[in-house]
Amino acid sequence: MPAATTTRLTIKQDALRVLSKRDEALAVLPIPLRTTAAGSTTTLTDTKLGRGTTQANRYDGRAVEIINMLSSTTIVSSSVANPSVITATAHGLTVSGQIVIISGHVGSTPDINGEHVITYVGADTFTIPVSVTVGGTGGTVTEKADHVGVDDAGFNGTSIVTFSPAVIVAPPTANPYLIYPQGLAGEMLEELIDEVLRDTTGPYIHFPTLVPDGDLSEALVGNVGNWWNNISNALTTKEYVLTSTNQWNTQQIFGARSLHAKESGTSTGIKSDPFYVGDTEAFVASFFVQALAGTLTVLVYDETNSATIGTAVTIDEPGWKEVRFTEAVPAACESVSVRFSATATTGEYYVSAPLIFQVTTRTRPYDMPSWFVSESQIRQALFLPLGVSSEDAGSYVALSAALKPVVAPRPTFLNEARGVNPFKIVLQATADGPMALLVERPFDVLSVNASTTTADREYMRSKVIATVLRDWGDSAYKTWAQRASERAQAMGYNLREMRVEPNQVVSV
């Protein structure tokens, strides 16, 4: 089963159901609210606002978030132009001046992910004020919520609230919105949620690797340069998958994202950027793949001598499989790459993170990711043992064996605070399999209301409420902080802050 996820909007609403009880004007209102009639660019209408004794200044000083009703729309492409034309079929935007957030768009120069004010062109296109020199594809566009404030004496006593500044699109009937208690606003709560996520660490399995972007983390910043280098011809589909979008992806064993490709010819494919190796070094390489249609070929390629290293492996099953190579780098080979390609014109396949390439004949330094800032994040060193052979012996193996504690050798760390990559781990892989690190990794922040996190919902609710109440000087924060601590312990979060037994495997 895929991990349960929670949206940023859900976290905000969970917190407001408690925090709004401390504001007399909001205590009797549901969350979220919905307009009961169409408003204007400076008003919203909702008969529920007139509950109880009412007066014109009842909602003065409250921040309001008018939630957009448009679903995130898939982007087809960004054009080479200034301004760049964004094609997103049936995007739902209606007028120039609307603010959108683009996320997950890949391949463009410069990176256009982020917030933009659009110029409306048509039902399927709009422009953003960016000079794009290399077009990109994929990702989503989402309309940003409007954050406004209630005007002084801005309530008519029955159903209409006047706010400022004016919005571009008037809120229609049944539009959801939130009213925040005094002393709190939507942007403030969003920043607080991100702060909690950054300060919360959860268990994560990290495989050191020489493969560039081996954990596919570049998907988060829209850079596909490391992977969408076609071997030849064109791919009909090339995308990062960040969620479980089909029944097979629910079986993904490691990581949070994968590469998805469909091919239009028998010589197409994807490959990593080349990376340097030492000739005659022995290595172990491990890749997790599935062939949804056709047959997939996986190989390690000698870029220096233009030759396959060892024997290419073929996959013809839709379930996730591990492909493992134990080979030696050929003489005079200076760089290698990893390649995936279909053997039929209808080939479709997924490649999952991590993509592992570790040296077994000597110790090698491996760059640690940017979220790794302290050796105290390490819980344990592990190795991935070989699974049970499936069909042809030596071809590929099923995911049938669990990670196991590694006995030796112990990895060591290099800390160069002023370096481009300040943390490195030095290790030597063994015949037991590729080495992994069970680490504490911070959760990713959320960019839009529809963004999701795997952080536990009850933990996030309690932690956010505790933080707001503490800032308000409300002693009830202690109760919510205790709830958050108990939930964090149950979920295995923030173990660096808890009493744990010393790790006998990794010296930190």
C-alpha cells in the first residue's frame, strides 16, 4: 500500500478547527466555509456569517483565504519565447493577472517552477513573463489562493463581507474559503507548516552512489538533464512520477519517485550522465525496474570505449524487479553510464530510485545529499542482500530479501563546511551487497494547498497547534506539544531528540 498523504490545505483546516475556537467571532463557524452566492472582486457572500448577534465590525482584522476551485492542470509544454507560452489543455484560468504556481516542470532554461502572474491567451494557453531559451514539458499549474483582509466595519450584518485588496476573479457560489482568528493569517500558517516539516526528521533509506542524480531528487527542481538524454530517436512519454499512479507503483520498495518512459522505436531509451570510474575497479550496481509493455534492456555502458560492460539484462515482467551487476571496470575505461531501453516500438517501463553504483575493491568517497547536515542523522548502516533468482539465473532477481545490518566495513565521514558538497561518506561495498544508510531525513516543504506530505496527519496537527498557541502565550500549548511528542515517538520521528541506544555499527 502507498503511504498515506496529507495536503497542506488539510493541515491548515485541522489546525483552524482548534484555533478558531479561541476567537469568539469564529467559534460557531464551520471549516471550511463556502459562499452561498456569487460575490465581487471586493466582497464575498455567505449567510452563515450572520449567525448569532452580529455587528459591522464583527470580523474586522481577520485574514481571509479564498481557496481556488481549479484543479491542478497538467502542462504540455513551455515555448522558447519571451514571454513564454505555456500550453495546458483546459487550464481553467479566465483572465490576465491571475497568479499561478508551476511545479514539476522539467527541461526548461531557465527553470520556470514557481509563482507567476499570467496573461490569458486562450482556453489551453497563457503566457508568463519569463524569457525561455530551452522549452520544457510536464508538471502542473495551480491557481494560487487569494489572501485578503476584512475591511474596517466590513460586515453588513447578514451575509456580505467586504475585503481588500481586490482580487482578480470574483468568488463564485460555493467557493471554499477560510477566515483566520485574530493574530494569524494564511501565509503565516503556511510558513509555520513548512518550518515544522523542515524541523521534523523521519526514517529514510539512502544509498550512496556514483550515478548522477541516483535518487532522482532533481525531479523536485525541474531538472531532467541527468536522465532524458535519449540514446536515439524520441520518447513518446518521458516524465517523473512522484506518486503511486498505477497498481504496480504501489509496490515500489525504495524512494519517492521514478522515471516513466514510453518508446516509439527499438533503439530509443534513457541514460544517466556519464560518471568517472577507475579502470579495473570492481563494482556492484543495482537498479529497480518494471516493464509494463514489451521487453526492457538494462546495461552498464563503457563511455570511453563505446561498449557494454558485462552482459546486458532483459526484463519482460510488469512487477518491480532488481537488476544487479557485479563486474569489473575494463582496462582504459574512464567513465561509464547506465542505460535503459525497450526492444519493441511499444515499450513502456519505469525506473525507480535509487540507482546504485558502488565500488567493492577499495574505499571511495560519495557525496551526501544537501539535506544531510550532521552525522547524528545516521541511525544504522545496512546492506541489500541478493534476492531469489527469477526465470534466468543471473538475469534479474525478485525483491524477496530484506535489508540487513552490515557488520563491516564501517563507513567514515568527511566534513568540509566550505565545500560545494560539504558532507561525504567514505565506504567500500562488500560481496554482501550495496551498502545503505538508515538516516533521519527532514520532510519536504509544501508549495501549494494541494501539495502532499507523508508526515503523519495527527502529528502535524498537534505540532502546528502547539507552535501557534506557544506564540500566543497560551499555556494550552503544553498539552498539544505533548501530543505531538507522543505521536512523533510512535512514528519514529526526531529520534535525535529522544533517548535511543547507541549505534554499535556506525561510529558518529
